[in-house]
Amino acid sequence: MRKFSKLIAAVLLAALLLGGCAPRSYSKTVISASLFDTVASVTGWERSRARFEETYGRITSALEEYHRLFDIYNEYDGLNNLRTVNLAAGGEPVEVDARITALLEFAREAYDLTGGRVNVAMGGVLALWHEARENTHVPPSEEALAEAAKHTNIDDIVIEGNTVRLADPEMSLDVGAIAKGFAVEAVCAELEAEGVTGWLVSVGGNVRTIGARGDGKPWQIAVSELSGTEYEDVRIPLTGLSAVTSGADQRYFEYEGVRSNHIIDPETLFPSARYNSVTVVTRDSGLADALSTGLFNMPLEEGLALVESLEGTEALWYLPDGSVAASDGLGGLLG
């Protein structure tokens, strides 16, 4: 079952805030379900409709390119993407776009940073859970998971120049924990470097702001979660920052009264049950995406220590017992 990310509330909140835009400014929010197989929205605040349409077109066109490159389920004529790499596992190196090698190099950094809690080489394990979530609605067996886990060594991803080779013929890649954030960051950072400002891009809850709103105020994203018997609604101001939430209710299925979410712990090979959600706020959307998954898979004390070691990075945890934890920079936003 699919649910909107908690951070989709950012889209609605941003749209409401646009009502007070400055004179001679043009603002619009466009919501689409065609990017990265999830709900995406783009909010822009420009001086004219023409400028909005131009920048909006650049954002969506670039994101569509990244989607095709990082797709592990579909093939495209004339394009070597990650599905091509997976199908060639154990064979010859595959020549790929530089954006794919950049993603996989970042994947290794995310693996090291999170102590292996984010591992794009876990495609075989994640495929079993994907089949269970989308089709059978029955958890995979421990035996099948253990067999798939034998083929998850990230060192078997061999990058040489503009080629990628999976040394293990039984390995497959799944970049779901990093791809959206990486793509959003790449697209937004390019626009930012050109001086573009006043935009908010959200892809499946991976939120990246380009500067402040058109009136100079920070964007506000809302993270809501049931805490105890009441919903906590935390609003986080963002100016040129990213916010990404990983949540246990975003994708899941239930079997014999037990809910299995889509975030799989590499140590247990089963869905992580430590938190209801984890939100990360930092400059880089790719880092925020990777960290939200990594923190979801590690104990709170270890996660807090990791966040505190990273400059300009904050996190918010909602726990199943109704309690809320936050790093120092977000603690003051809690009621």
C-alpha cells in the first residue's frame, strides 16, 4: 500500500503561503505523479509566467532524465541505465552516463558514512520485499533472504572510467534510498549556481529549496506524526536547505496483523521497527535522503552522534512509543 510522504504537507503549506506574494510576482505549484514513480511537486515564485514555465520545464526535464538513468525496472531505447547494469551482472562492463557513476560513487560514501546501513548492493534482498509488498503480501522466508544477502558486497560494484561492472553475477542494485535526493540536489544545485531563487522542489517527500520564497521569507515545511494521543505538527523553516523524511507508513503491507514497511535493515534483513519516521534537514538533498534511511536503521544514540558530527545537519525522530527526539538545532521547534 502506498501513502503520501509526511513531507507532502510541505507542498500544501507552500501553496497556501504563496497567497501573500509580492506585487508583480508570478507563483504557481504544479503537482505530478510521473517523476520517480511517486508524487512530485514544484513550486516557483517568478517575475512572470514565462520565466516560471522556462525554469519549471528545465527542472522537470532534468528530473525525467535522472529517472530514466536510475530506473532499475524499465529499459529505454538507446540508453544504458541501472537496469542495463543489473542485467549484465557478472559479465562485461557497461558503458554508462557520468551521472550513473557519480550516483554509485556517492552510494559508496553513503555506505561508509552510515556504517553499511545504506547499501545499494542489496537489490536482491529488496526485490524479495518489493514482491511481497506489491504482489504476494506475504513476507519472504528467512532462507530466501539469507541467500539473497550473500550477494550484497558493495565492493563488487566496479567502476572504471565511465563503465560499471557488477562482479557478482547474482548481485543487483537498488538505489531507492538515494536516487531521488541525489537527482533533486543535482538539478537544484545547478539552478542555484546560476542565481535562480524562490523555488521548492519535492519528489516523494525529498524537499529541496532554492533560496527563500519570493517575498524573502523562509519556506515552511510541516512534519506531522501521531505522538502519544495527539498529533505533533512541527514546522521547519528552510532557505536553500533540504528536508527528507523516511517513514514506516509510506509504503507497507500487513500480514497476520504485522505491518512490514519498505525500509529494510541490512543487519536483520527485515523491516526496521525502531521509529515511525526520521526527518533529516541539511544542505544537500542527496545526503539528507541517504541519512534519513541510515538513521532509520540505527539506534537513536548512534544516530544522534552521527548527526552531531556533521556540520549543518539536523534530525527529528518519532518513536513508536509516542516520544519525539531531535538534534539540538531542531529541539527548539518541539512543543
